[in-house]
Amino acid sequence: MKSIEDIAAELEGYDPQALNTGTANRFLSRLVTPVTEQESVDIFQALGRVMACDVISPISVPAHDNSAMDGYAFAGAQLASDRPLVLKVIGTVLAGQAWSGKVKNGECVKIMTGAMLPPQLDTVVPQELVTVRPPHDRPISARAETITIAPGLLQTGDNRRLLGEDLQRGKTALQQGELLTPAALGLIASLGIEKVPVLRRLRVAYFSTGDEILSLGEAPREGAVYDSNRYSVFGLLTRLGCEVIDLGVVPDEPTRLQAAFTSAAQQADAIITSGGVSVGAADYTKAMMQQLGEVVFWKIAMRPGRPMAVGRIGTSVLFGLPGNPVAVMVTFLAFVRPALLQMMGRRTCAQPLLKAHSVEAIRKKPGRTEYQRASVSTAPDGSLQVKITGNQGSGVLSSMVLANGLIVLQHQQGNVAAGDEVDVMMFEGVI
Ligand code: AMP
Ligand code: MG
């Protein structure tokens, strides 16, 4: 395990008193390590979990060549560019059935989507593209059906799904570290696998600090505010698929803080606190972090946010977030989330940013990264547009609630004019 000093020494331009967001993320990616313990879970329990190892395909999917359309299967070598092809329909293959007879040249079989192609047949003409004789309104017994395919419509191999075109037996179907999305569940099921090897869930303990912070259920008192951070952090962690350990509100008393940090470090892979890390903080939180662990206090060139403590208490990674409710969420999204994804064993931890046109001008000073709560929508011309959702004070949660993402104004960026493209970090993936 690398010490904080080792990590600091590796990073060019590392200055804890004026840290840019990129360096903060690089620091954290060196501080954390992925969990390794695995468990086997039923596929219905696997959604949102992370693959513990590669899945090697035990079968090929599809397991046989089959039809991609409802139509007629035949040997494509008979197609000619200068004349229509007339074929006699000698039977029907439904999905799930095998055709055992032979289909000679001049013949075809009616075939349904997904049905196995009879041996030697390699081409399917969709039923909409043929002329059937006699017409369908005649009684079945009176029919000796033929189809006619006009020239130039098809090539050999059209509308055929090849054996193994999705997954090939013996090849990697899903990689270690992959998130089990709805699509991944379906893919695993398509291989006939019921039990999925996943990494264990990450355990994250969190508590709020501050004498002025009221727990829900307590009577309001002058100068006090209800704890909102714990609930936002709970939501953020739950969405990530972490096991959460809620340690409540901890008042600014050394013994209570010590007990909370110690309990958190014993149970959790990561500890998230809010409050008590700002410069003027007249409380014991910082002192206790320093006493119990290996912790560094950052001033990050960002808004909202800025103060943050990171390090380790025992083997748990500590994220000491600022107190202001929006600063908590922004520092979580910017730094804690990617670090936790890495700890969860995820292959990809960086969130792609979208580009959208800012509806309005935004004032911005170069030299810090700014995150603005905003709503992304589709403009009348079909492009993405983004609009700030209101008061950007770091304690104002109502503008966060209205937002579906954050405009990320990069470190060196200056003022934005109306219509300029800006980077946007969306809050949610779609699936
Ligand atoms: P601090 O970082 O402790 O100086 O707190 C900064 C601001 O955030 C203060 O106005 C605190 O009252 C507020 N704050 C701190 N913790 C919480 C919390 N858990 N819920 C709501 N507001 C908080
Ligand atoms: Mg405080």
C-alpha cells in the first residue's frame, strides 16, 4: 500500500493547498485498491454487481445458423442477376424445429424468424419480397405453392444469422470488472448460466459532523439545521450499489468522533464524512482524522467544494467532504464516485462528458473548475442544450433537485457566451 507521501511524490505539480481536480483524481486512483473477495450470486441478484472474472462462453450463440426474417429459405447459388427465381414451397420450419428432409434446387421451405436453416440452405427471402402463387386466399388444399423472387433483390447469405455471430464457444463473453447491466444479465442467460461470480459489495460507512446538525426527529432549535448530507450520501452510495453503514450525526466532541471513526474503520472499506474540514473549522473533526489516520487536507481549485480531506484510517479510505450540501454532492461525483468505482473493481471508472450548447452566458474565472447545476434538454434543432437551474449557492439543494446534470467549466476555461458548447456530466446513466 502506498503512503500518502509516496503518492504525493509521484504526482507532478501536486500542491495540497492549490490542487486542480485532475491531480486530485490521479491521487485518489493511486490511493485506492479494488476489492478481491468474490461470491457467486443468482442471476436475479446480479444486477448492478461487478464481474469477478471473465466469463468464457460454454456454447456458441446462436447455436446454429438461423433465419433473421419470416420468409423462405433456399440455396443462394440459384440466384441470377438477369432472371427471376421461381421456387416450389415444400414445407415449413418453425422456430425450435429442425428440418430433416432435403431441399433440392428449385425448392424452398417457408421459415420463421429464429428457426434453424435446413442443411445446405444459406439464404432467406423475406415474405414481403416474393410473389406467391397461387394467392393466399385460395384454400390450402388447392395450393401447390411457388414463390417468385425478382432479380437483383438478394445476395447469397442474406437474412441468415450465423452460428456464433453473437458469442463463440471458448471465447470471452464478458470481462472481469464489467458492470452487470440489464444487457449483461441477458447475455449471461443466453449462455445458460444461472450463477454469476461477482466481486463482493463495497462497504461504505458515513456520518455527518457538526454541533448545529439535527437528526430527523429532533425538535428544531435556533441556529441548527437538519442533516441533509447523510441522506444525499445514502442515495449516491445506494445508486452505486454499495453496502451502506449509517453512523448518524456525530457532534463535535473528541470521544464521540473517535468512536465514530473507529467503528467506521472496523466495518468499512471507505468512510465518508461531511463537515468540519474547512479552513476555519473550529472543531475536532480534522484533529481526530489526523490523530487516527494518515490524512491530507486539500484545498481544491473548484467551485463548489474546495476543502476536502483524504487518506486512510486503518485500511479504510477516508473521504472527508465539505459540509455544504451541494459541495458534498459535487465532490462525491467529481472524486468519490470514480474512486469507489475503482474500489468496486469496475473496468471503467471515468464518466464520459457530453457536449451541449449553453442557453445563456456564464461568468467563469480561469484557474478553477466550476460545476453548475443544470438541466440538459433537446433543442428544437435536435442538438443538446443546457440551462442553469437557478441559485448556485453551495448550500442550495433546490437547484440541485431541478438539475439532471452538472455543467463542468474546465480549469483554464473563461467566460462562456450564450450558444457556446460546454461539457456536461449527466447524473444518471439510462440503464
Ligand atoms: P462546515 O464544512 O462544517 O463548515 O459546514 C459548512 C456548512 O454546511 C455549514 O453551513 C453547515 O451548517 C452546513 N452543513 C454541514 N453539515 C451539514 C449536514 N449534514 N446537513 C446540512 N448542512 C450541513
Ligand atoms: Mg461544521
